[in-house]
Amino acid sequence: MDIVKSIQVFQQVVEDQSFTRAAENLNLVPSAVSRQVGELEKWLGVRLVNRTTRSLHLTDDGRRYLEKMAEISSQIEALKALNEDKSHLSGKVKITAPMMVGQIIVPDLLSEFKARHPDISLSLTLMNRKADLIEEGFDVAIRAGNLSDSSFFARKIGDIAFKTVASRAYLKNSSPLNEPSDLCEHNCIINAALSNSKRWSYKVNHKIKAIKVSGDIESNESACILSFVRAGLGLAVLPEIYVREDLASGRLIEVLSDFASEPLPLNVIYPSNRLQSPTIRALIDYLVTSFESAPIGDRIVK
């Protein structure tokens, strides 16, 4: 039994959530994939997956072993790379990022990184939910907000400032807006991707206060919300990078600027710092240094 190969096959099955798709990606027949996973289960003495004709689910043991296998795979890749030319990187890196930065900043950065290292394969998944890096097979995640999961390593790459904005037409025909409590009289466009989407935070008397808001438009995507704001349909809180040009041109107006809350930190996180593959380490270092040389606030949204 080739334990390393069996581990790789099992990881592919979990990534694809299918024995058949894993077989296609590994250029194997499905029976060979099933046999490899079965031999791995027999060798470990535990059941790793439960499967039916329509679905596949990791067992509790499967989740625990998958995490350990990720560490083993990382160590193997690092060992293989010890004598490689460090200027020539290869391999595949899976990245996940939130939509609000993933759509407008991350692709440009990854394009630059790819140009430097053409033999690296990149997979970028944008999602508003917090992905399980181990179970879903991601090597790197970019996350906004304060981190609570101490099981991962993290490096800060910047901050995201937010602005409360509206069109001139909307403000002209709406109630006065002098302080956060006045938001109750306004149509607030809700970002459904946020956990506290109907509570907007402002600094009032040197303390952060959550203001309950409501409105008749919701979206889980910042670019859509920006379009609604431009159309004069309400107020919204958006990342500054989305609205900078609109504010500079006068197309949108910032309100409640005296009460702006603290910016959200942006971090790159990854499962392991031990014997990390040179490719993943190079990408993480690149993201950190790129944001150091050109902070989020200096990046222009087209």
C-alpha cells in the first residue's frame, strides 16, 4: 500500500465531494479510487467517509484525519522542494476571499503573481461565508474582520475603511441626517452578506454604537448595492474603495463622516506554518508585501 498516494486520493475525494469526479481528476478509474480510500480506512482502522448514491460526508474521524493529512502533505511538498530552484515555483494553490475585496483587488494581485510564476496554477473562490480551509481544501484564505479562530496562522495585510453614502437626489428628497439615530427615518440598503446586516456601527461619544436600520432593498454583493445607491434608492455602508471615485466626482455624498467607525482589518490566514510549501509561502509573502507597498486605501477601483 502506498500510504502517500492513498492520502492524496482521499484528499481529492473530499475536495471534489465525489469518487467519480476525483477519479477523473486523478486519471484513475472510480474503482481504483474507492479501493485506495478503503485501504486507507483499513490501515487507519476507522471509517473516513459515509457515502450514498447521491452524497458523500466526512465522519468525525474523517475530519480529524483530514486535518492531519493536510499537515503531512504540506511536509511532503516541502521535502520535495528542498533541492528545487526557489526562483522557479510550481504547483496549485487554492485561495478563498470575500466578495467585497475578491472582485476588485485580489484578481489584479494574483495576475501579477501568476505573471512572475507562470507554472503555478491558481484557484480563486469568492464567497461571503467563512470557508472551512481544511475540509474544503483551501491553502490560503483572505478574511475581513477580527479573527477568532486561533487554530490558523494569520498575517495582517491591511484595513478596509467604510463610508455611509447616498446620491444627491436621494438626500434632497429625504429627512435630515445629522447623527446615526436619524437613520431610522431613511431607506437603508442592506448588505445581506454581513452577519449583523441590519445593525450599522458608528462611533458616538467615543463609543461604538450599533444602530438598527431597515430598508426595502437587500443584496449580498457590494457592487449591486453601489448601483442601487447611484440610482437614488437609499443609503448604504460600503467599502471606501468602492465609492472613492463617486465621492471625488460628486456623484455620491458621504454622510455621518464624523461618526465613522474603525476600519476592519484584512488578514491572510493559512492552516500551517510548519514546512510550508515554497509556492504557498511565496504567495503569502507576496500578498503581504504587495499591500505594504500599496495599501488598500491607495488602490483604485475601476
